[in-house]
Amino acid sequence: MLVNQFLFLAALLFCIGVYGVIARKNAVLVLMSIELILNAVNLNFVAFALRSGNADGHTFALYIIAIAAAEVGVGLALVLLIFRNRKTISLDDLSEMKG
Amino acid sequence: MVAQNIGFAIIAAIMIVGALRVVTTSNVVHAALWLVVVLAGAAAQYILLAAEFLAITQVLVYIGAVMVLFLFGTMLTRSRIGRDSGLNNSYAKLGIPVAVVLFAAMALALSKSFGTEELPTNGSLVSTQQISDQIFGPYLLPFWALSFVLLAAVIGAIVLARKD
């Protein structure tokens, strides 16, 4: 197996996630795209861990999984709060901070 | 060696199709279910990369916990179950050139840096014991910080989502 085949897969997943963050309006779908991005990063870490043969990449990937879980929890709580106040989770309608 | 490459190709194809469906489907619940496919594919790739502990954690945390959170979020925000045409921005097309240019830049950098370098086939495998030695050894301070982050996230989520 090449190192690059995993890195290219991760890069492709990352770019699809970036497209999702840009293109989506629904806040829950934006959070899903962020999960795609975080998974791409994890794949890179594990591939490099196998390449270098030590456990640092695995440790970092575990920490990223934990951070991602916390991020989804807080993110969905925020989305829920926005929905309760505004009756919509369309990110285009949240423009109060526009200067 | 060949079998691993065939396995990689099949799983990668499934993951890419799933990821594309996540960002293009017009149904929030379908997007969540396609995301399960991508996350399970990532777990399979971890197995292929000899990271069995991470693969199990991926299944437990992502497919078990995070997906349930997503489905609850979909339910509680009363997104339309079924087709919904209002999921994309008006400037959604702008994302395609951004993603293509980003991928081109990364592909160029990767093929220049790693070329056709092979992964070691007889290298030392990382055991779960080594991972725990890392977490409770040199990476203990980040582990503490992480537990505080999780605690703050749990309390914050309750405070934010609570009806008062």
C-alpha cells in the first residue's frame, strides 16, 4: 500500500467537506460536513502513524475524536437554541452581526 | 499486498460516494445515514492501517453517539423529514471551484512529497498498550485538558439547550 493512496483519500474527503460547509444552508448539515473534515484529518494521522511506526498519531486521532464529540454536542445545542429563538436554522437568516 | 489494495479501493469508492451524497442530498435524514457509511468506511480504513483500537473507538463514538446526536438534532429542529429544496445556499456553486482548487493544491503537494513511497509492511505494529502508555505518559496534560473540555461541553450543552 502506498502512503499516498490514504493521503489522497483524506484530501478528497477534506475537499468534499469544505464544499459542504460552503454550499449548505442548514446548520445541521454544516456540522455533518465538519465531521467529514475531521475524519479526513484522522485518516492522515493514522496513515502517518503506520509510516513512522509509533503511537503518537493514534493518540492524536483519539483526542480529535473526543474533541469532535464535544464540538457536535455544543454545536447541536447552539442550533437548538437558535431554532427555539428564530424558528429557523437557515444560516442565511442569521445576519445580525453583519456590519 | 494486492488484496489490501483491492480492499482499499472498494472501501475508498464507497466512502467517496457516501461523502458526495452527504453534501448533495436534499434530505437531512439521508445525509445522516450516508454519513454513517463514510464513518464506517473510515473505521474499515483504520483496520487496514492496523489501528484496531481507533477503529473500535470510531464505531463507538461516531456511529454510536454522534449519529444519534445528529438524528436528535434533526428531529428537534423539525427539519422536514423527506425532500427539502431549501438546504443549499444561493451561492452553492461557488463551493465547487473552491474544493477543486484546494484538492489540486493538496494533490500536487502530496505527489511531490511522497510520490510512490510504500507503507512499511513489516514495521512494528502499534498496540493498544502503547497508546495507553502515550496517553498516560507524555500526553497526560492534553488528556487532562481534554477531560475539562468534555466537562465544559457537557455542562454548556445542558445550559444552552435547557428550557427555563
